Amino acid sequence: MAYNRTIKNKNTGYYLVGKRAFHSLGKAEQYCDKNGLDVDKEIRSENDDIKELAHTIANTNIALLEDIMEKCQVMHEEKLAKTQKVSDDYNTSLNNRDLLREYKNEQADRCLGVLEGMSLIRQIILNELHESQQILHI
């Protein structure tokens, strides 16, 4: 991985790569490395205009991510209710003779997998939201 040699103050707390704002230089460098960009030419910082643009981008990201998070929360609550129902059906089938027990077990496993996937997505959104909020505290 390449490291930026042009930025003198490595702790400014705001870095731009194109229209992407980052809180840490390391994350900006990783983004450049992943996308085949030159870290010395593409990463911008240490300028009041860049700082203002980073704040604007961060504010936009925060509004968008909060909206997405609200939608994810609604979906998560719906899936959680469905998972609870399916899990209860399966647990009831354990006490009774039920020909659909295996099917109900598969349904419960599938619902739990969906919830786990949604939790992972929510964690990614929270990490990005935290990154954008850190830029605003500069």
C-alpha cells in the first residue's frame, strides 16, 4: 500500500479523495489503493476550502445515512417480528408431532440469517455515520 508524502499534517481529521470525505489519512490511502488512485495526487487536505467541502460532504452523508438507518430499523423490526413468529411455530412443533417440523426449522434458520445480514449492514452504516460525524467535529 502506498502512503501519502505530500500532506505535512497527518492529523487534520479531514481528507478528500474526489467527492469522498474521510476522517483519517489511513482510510483515504486505503481507498486510493483499492481503487488504483495515486495517493499523492488524489488525497487533498490542509486547506480551508477543502475543509469546508469535507464538512458539506459529511453533512450530506449524515442526512442520507440517517434516512437509510431509519428505513433499516423499520425493516429490522418487521423481520424480527416474523422471526419471532416462525421461531415460536418451530418451538411449538417440538412439543407436538408435526410433519412440518424440519421445514419450520429451515424457515427459522433462514429468518435468523436475514436478521444477521441486516445487523451487519446496520453496523456498516453506523461506522460510515460515525466517520462523517467525526469530520464535523474538526
